[in-house]
Amino acid sequence: MADLQDEIKGEIAGNTILVYGKGTKDAPRCGFTQETIQFFNAFGYPFAVVDVLENMPKREALAQLTDWPTLPKVFIDGQFYGDTDILDPMARSGELAKLLDKAFEGKGVTPTIQLR
């Protein structure tokens, strides 16, 4: 389990926005994962999706790490944010756009879509 924890921590550290879900960015295998991918596509920042559908040990390690039993699981700038149930209200209030701007500040990344 320690190796999985280290692997997960490395993935989180290596991606400003990281989604653990069922399937890939190009081929989601769950409606909630697809919804999350569409959600982040709308912001125009790069993000990664890690498919954990068939990797029960990794799914269990993620559930322990986050105390969140369901997928997808979203991390932004190393911080766990749950899924779109949490992020959608943040997006509507403008809080998420500010969070993403701050997360990508100084990284030479400009969103491909401007929501303002």
C-alpha cells in the first residue's frame, strides 16, 4: 500500500489538475467521469485523467487518502476537491476560476477558453 500511496502522491504532484476516474480523457467509461471531463474542458486549462476502473488496490488507496468513497476524485494544485458536486457551486460563484488562475500562476499556462 505504501508504494501505491507514493505513486498517487507523485501523480498528484505532477499534475495541476488531476482527475481519478473510470476511463480516460478520450474514452470515459462512466457518466460521472465524462461529466467531470466536460466540466474541466470548459475551463480551458490542461488536466490529466488517471483511469482506476480496473485497479481496485489503487481505488482503495485513494478512498483511504481522501475519505471519499466514490469516483471521480479531483485534485487541484495538490488539494483534494471531491467531484463536480463540490466544484460546480464553486464554478458558479467564481471561486473555482480564481483557484485555477492561482494554481496555474507562474507556470506559463494560459487557458484556451476565457470564461470572464
